[in-house]
Amino acid sequence: MHNGAAVDDGRGPCRPVRHGAPVPVPPSVPDVLRSRVFRASVVISRGLLTRNQLRGPTWRRVWPGLYAHRDVEVTHALRARTAASLLVPGSVVTGCSAAVLWGVDLVAAEADVELTVPPGHHPVRVPGLRVRRSRLPDGWVCRRRGVAVTTPEATAVRVAAALADDDAVVAVDRLVASGVAGIGPVRSLAAAARGPGSARARDACRLADGLAESPQETRVRLLVHRGGLPAPVAQYVVRDARGFVARVDLAWPEHRVAVEYDGLWHAEPGQFARDRQRLNRLQAAGWRVVFVMAADLRRPDELVARIAAALTPVR
């Protein structure tokens, strides 16, 4: 007969042992910990969980010493917020991580989180975390979702400074197209920026227009620009005598030529028929359409030549 003592063996809340007083074991999933990230040291000291329980499959490590229940989705936004508030207090979420907090997913959930701390701050080296030491200009920081983060416009400038070439323009376009930042304020902030990457940021913000509805539309527009073709009108609405015909990605209205990026969504059920009806309406209105697919972006010279040919008047 057992004398009533209990220990946690990982298979349940308690099991009897032969000697000693009863040892209470905390419930395996306290309600207060079901939906938030917590410090392991705090919950252990308060008796909410044991160290052995944290090692089990019920809990996952978000950052060193920080855990969440396995049902909590560990998004990039969650990682950024917890890193700024619990891992590196006094830091500011910047770069692509800030863009995610503004609702623009420029990076995957598992990508490195970017934080910025003032000069002189002690170095922080944690896998999955990139901490910059820099003094952010006045007016660049606000609060969102409980943490310090760069404003949407400052986020666009920082991203433009950090990313290379077309990726930078794509990122700025996405931030502006989302509605969180305006292209005018972004360009003004980029013009005033100084320091590493500021020239690259100015170039990217100058090339961005915030009108593209997908990253590939931005890339097509940049190919047209580099190819020396006349500047197109983005998201142009084509009309005829009866009214609305279609809205096209890029257009040269004086030539009645449009460029359309053909993405994966065009393969959705019923989309083919709708695309053909739309094309018929455009052709009936006297427009020529150049369709662009992902493979065409890998042959930029050929693509530019096709568009140039469409823009050449037929004699």
C-alpha cells in the first residue's frame, strides 16, 4: 500500500511513491500560459510549470528562455514583438521585421528578426536575431502592437537601404500599395536620410510608385524602365464608348498597348474563360496586349523587344 506521496514522471500529473509527504505538481497546461509567450524562469519560480514539463512536446521554445504553448502560431510578428519586449528591452523593431508588424509580410516566419539599439548598447548575439547599433533619426519611431517600431515611411526607407536592386523597389512598392505609407512622404524621408545605404534607399524610393499589385508587376515595370522604353501608366483603366473595359497592369494609352503579368492566380477554376472574355473586350476596343510570365523575366532582352515591337506603329 502506498503512503500517498506523488512525483511528476512526465506521464501524468502525479504518481504515488512510498516515502515522503505529498508533492503537488502543477497542471500540465495552465490556462494563463495557453496563448502567450512567457519566461521559463518566471513560471518555474511561481510553480506554474516544472523544468521537466517544459522539455516535453507541449511547449516550444520561441527564444532562449522564452516559451509558448505548441498551439500558439509562432509567426515572424510574434517573434519580433517578443524579441523587442522580452529579449532586448529598449530596442526598436526595424527593417523587414517592422514591415511585418505593419501588415506587409516581406520575410518568412523563421527569418532573422531585425532590431535596432542605440550606439553603445551591449552586443546581443542570439541565433535568429540581428541587432543593429544605430541612432535612429527623430520622428522615425512610434509604438505598434505593444513595442517600439519604425514608422511605415521610415520602415520603407530602412528596407530600401538594406535590400538590393529590384528587391528594394518591390518592398517599397508593397508598403505603399498596402496603404500604410505614402510614396511622397517615403521619398521625402529617403531624400533626407544619411549614412550607410542612404544613396541606395533614395534610388529605390525614386523608382517605386506603389501602384503594383504584385512583386512581379514591379519587376516588369523596372525591366521596361531599364530597356529604355517610354514610361507606362500603371493600373490604367481602359474605357470605350460604352464605358469600362478593363484595368491593365501597365499601359501606353497613346499606342493602345497593355502589358499584363500572367500569375498563378490565372490558373484558378473559371479564370481562363474570364481572361479570354476580358482579352476579347480589350481587342474590340483596339488594344494589343503583351502577356508576361515568370519565365519571361529570365529573358529580359527578349521581353523588352516584344514590348518595343508592340509599341511600334504598324505601317
